Amino acid sequence: MAHLVFRHRFDITAKDAQLTEPSGLALAKRSPGYWTVRDNAKRIYRLDAAGRVAHTIKTPKKDLGGIATMPAGQLMAAREDPPQILVFDLA
């Protein structure tokens, strides 16, 4: 059985404080950092390696509860209500 060992923590910081309760985390492939979502916002957030919000992308839907990156560089987000998987191309 595998055991987890805690290594490090960094705080997620946003100047506008809109990124409360982030849901999901995915490694950004094109630049150092991570992608995350928030369920009550129509946004996808890119965090830099220190946890600062580096960029936000508006989405047509809200209630996003998880995020993943696809091999071709697209983002997939899980929507809670109604249950859907949304696929986004990064322009």
C-alpha cells in the first residue's frame, strides 16, 4: 500500500479575492503553473508556480467542479449541474 508524505504547501493568492474554494488542479502544459476552477464562477484560472493567479479565462458555463489537461493542450472541465464534461481549446 502506498503512503503519502506531505512535502510542501503554498497559498493561492488572488488580488481580487475571487478565487475562493478552488476545485481541481491540473498541470499547465504550455507554461509553468496550474489550472483550477471555482464552482460559482464562469472562469478558469491559471496559477503560476507560486500560487498567484496569473490569468483568468471567461467560460460560458458555471458550476465547474474539476479540471484536466488533454494531450493536445485542450482543457476539460467537469460541470456539476447539469453533469457534463466541457472541452475548451486554448487560443
